[in-house]
Amino acid sequence: MNLYRITTKVALLLTVILSSCNMDYLDVSDELAGELTMAEVFSNPGTTRQFHRNIFTGIPMSSNMIINVNGLQNPWAGAADELKMSHHHLKTVTSNGYNSGNAPFHRWDTLYQLIRQANLFLENAVAIPQSGIADFISEDEMAKMKAQARFLRAYYHYLLFELYGPVPIMDTAADPSSPDLDFARNSVDEVVDFIDSELKAVANQLNDIETEQNFLALPTKGVALAVRSRLLVYAASPLFNGGYEEALSITNPEDGKRLFPDFDGGKWQKALEALQEFIDFADSGYYALYKEYNDQGYDPHSSLYNLFMHYNDEIIWANPNNGYGNLNGEGVDRRATPRTERGGFASIAVTQELVDDYFMIDGKTIEESDLYSEQGFSEAGEDLSGQTDIGTYRMWINREPRFYQTVFFHGRKWHISDNEIKFSKGFGNDNSSQNYPWSGYLMYKRISRSLYNEGSYPRSEYRPSIIFRLAEFYLLYAEVLNEVNPSDPRVIEYIDRVRERAGIPLLADIKPEIIGDQEGQREAVRQEMRVELATEGQRYFDVRRWMIADQPEGQQGGPFYGMNMNAEAENDFFQRTPYEIRVWEKAMYLYPLPLNEVQKSERLVQNPGW
């Protein structure tokens, strides 16, 4: 059972589907309709394993950001204030918005089909005794497979909750002959309690950690603890904890059950207990922030780059499939390559808003640092970062290592050819093409710097699609500690662990005045999450759970800026210029349930504003 690449299609065919069910999302996935009976499937080790393996196909793939992207991949960086995509739905969804009938990035049908498949497995799969030399499934192997299926059932409920809020809990495979196949939404507390109890029950049944390459997609105890931690952080956050006023009046039509709770401050303590369990597990030797050293000591640039290039001890869980693609074909690598570099598409642009939020090399924001300037171009010895050439626009010098690992800017040299890349008119990467970097920047983070579409250079390089990594959970830990007890010294300690790896001064040294200040520390955590996790797909959900999507620090609507791509002269390029007006409505704090499912149901109530 090679799970190093999760199967995307399974030849296994079943006759047992919900063909009579009027809720399409409760069907088994289309690939599984056909020839075999349920008894035949689970009497054969091969088909049993195939059935089990297909349950894994809902695991998100964070590296696919632009081509045929869906809600289980990463449209979220382009739908948030991080990137502008000049392709597919993401080209227009930010400027045109969406409604409950045309929202493009659903998870609903796929995940409920896989949840049903997990339920069928849990209810029907059994060990198959050894008979001679024939293949078999031992009791121990079956127990592991069922623990994994149970984890995935809980995790898929978590992914639904993350996007839609409270959803129907499906903990059994619905009977297709039942006259009642219409299901109401459970409440926030019911959904959270269900997922939480399932993850607690299954955590110790999973391996502590996986190191065998063929099995790195398997969930582990560490993964279960991580999901549980993030779930309870969601539950404590304003969006799901009494802060979304319009949601507090949403009730089920049949029994009047309220779906969203009033505020409960004790939920932060529950989140802290879950995170403490994960942190204790992680810091006992299972995970560590990825670091590389050279002759001069710690090297933040190689650390921050190679973190994403291969499996390492910082990665808690990753999808072994990826969407980085091939420079001769499609994928993120080609879409983040300048057109002047052997056929790149130059269509994944970083927003000016994200550029502005990276720290300076002194660890301060651009508003706080004396090193920051938007006037003119650098002279010899002026850039203390050592990452730019003389004559670079001063906005981009003296920035922190994460900035240079994420943002490719005008005048920077391409890593293979050493060609100077320019985005203003007349230099080959401007807005004369349908696909172009709208903001005048390209995304550089996670892009392989070994690839080139020429000669003997490789055209592709394998990298896992990271789902969870340790730095995120250090920052979540700091966030929750601050909500429970702002005077806890671990708040600053765990933010500074991430800053130390990033190669910038510690808050304890440069901002001691914020220690113990809940609002100051809250802002520090959010600023750090913004740049540490940039473009990885989490920002979209964080600004929503914090309910700051209509506030300056998390603004998702209004004008979005870049450099002046319409400038006729290069010197006029270096001006902040809006490239689009983004649509934001309060309803967008939660994704709409699929309109077709709500319309044919008497029990599914829609999210507020839709």
C-alpha cells in the first residue's frame, strides 16, 4: 500500500450507492459505482485496501494554487490579501465576488462522499485470515486501517467546519432505503465536541510518527493532536464563539435549535489544554523548527528555503501529491517564473499589502523602523541584508529573510540565469499579456531554484504539500496563552522561537514594553502569522476567525495595491497604484452552503447573509 502518492482514481467499483438519495453529497464518490457487492469488496484484501486508500483522496493539497484549483487545494492565498492570480476563477472572484449559487471553491460534496466511504469501511471492513500463501489482512493491520479511517472521518468534518461553520454530523452510513435522507445542521458545539472526541479516541491508536517514505501520508498521533488543537482554537475564536452577531439568530427550521453559541471564555482554556498536549508531544523530540548552518553559523535563508523542499522534522503532516508542476507544462513553478525566463507565465503576484507587512532586518515594522524608505534607490553598503544589488528601490532593501524568500521584485536577478527581471512596460514581463503579475511582484516562496527550461537543467522537482508545520503551532500556542493569561512569559518565548529561526531580532529584546500587554501581544502574534505562513493557505481562515476582515489589519475588501504596471516610463513604475477593488461582504465570514443542496432540503439552513 504505497501512500507516498495518494491515489486519485481507484479501479474499485461498487453497486452499493445512494442512488435513491435526494442529497447528492451523501453518495459515494463516482469512481466507486459499478460491479462488486459490499461483501465481495471486503472479502478481498486487495479491494479492501483500495477502498481504504481512496478515503485519503480528500486530504488538501496546499501546493496547487492556480490550475483547476478547488476548495481542497489552495485557492485561499489568492482569495485573501496575499496574492493576485491572473488565471481561472481567482482572476475574477476577488473583484466580482460570488453568491451561494456560483461560489467556486466548495468542499461539501467531495468530503461528504468520503465521509460516507469512511463510514462504510468502519461498518463493514474486517480482518481477512491468512490462508496458505494468499494475501491477508491481520487483526492488527485492520485495527490500524480503521483508526486511520476514523481519523479521516473526523478530519473531513473539521475541514467542512472550517469553511462552512456547523454542518450535519454523519457518523454512520445512511441507509439508501430510508424514507428520510434529509439532514439538519448540528450546532457549533455539537460539531466541535464530535470531532474532538473522535480525535481524542483515535490519537493513541495511530503511530506516534511516520518516517517510512511510502507511508508519510498516513495520519499519526502528532497529526491528530495538531488537528484537535486547531479545531479548539477555531471554537474559541470570535467567529464561532459569539462574535458573529448575524449568526447568533440562525436556527434549524424543524426544532429551532440555535447553531451558533454565545461567547464562552472558557473555550480558550480548552484550546490551551489541547495545544499544551501537542506542544509537550512536539517538544519531546518528535518535531523541531528546521534550521541549517554554514561556516558563519546559522543560515536563515537556506533554512527558510529548504524547509519547503523536502520532508523534515518541522513538517507535522503533508500531502505527498503536489501542484508544482513542470516548466514545460503547467503548475505553480511555471506560473511563478518570469516570461523572459524561458517560457514562464508570470501570473502569481504578491500583493503590496503583504509586501508592506514583512518586517525590516531590525525586526521592526516598516512604520517603526528607521531603515525603511520609499525614496530613491540604494547605494553601496546601504542594504544591511546583503540580498540586493546597488540601485534597488529602497522599499525592498534591509528587509527580513522571509521577505526575500517570498517576494520577487523589480530589478532582482533570477537565480539561474542571473538576468535582471523587470515588470514595467517594455521589459517582457509587463501587462501586455493576458497572464501577468498584476501588482508588479511575483511569488517566490516554495519555488524551486534548481529548475530552468534549458539544456540539462531539471524541469521539475518533487516537494511535499505541507498541511501542518511546527512554526504555525508555536504561534497558535502563543496566541492561546495570551488569551488565557497575557502575563505568561511563554507568549513571547514561542513567538521569538519563530523569529529566531526567521533570522530577526527577538521581541523580548526590541519590544520589551509589550510583554504582558494582551493587545500588544495579540497584535504581535497576528503579525508573525501573517508573514511566517504567507501564501500557505491559512491566512484566509485566520482573518475570518478573528473577524478582522473588515478592519485595516486584515482588510479583505476595497482597493488593493501594487507598483504602477501602467507606467510608460520605468521611473514611474515605483508608485503605489491600485490594480483592483476587491469585493467584501460580511456574509463572506462563512462560505455559503451549496445552493442546490439547500434548495432541495427542508432542514438545511443557509449561513447568514446568503
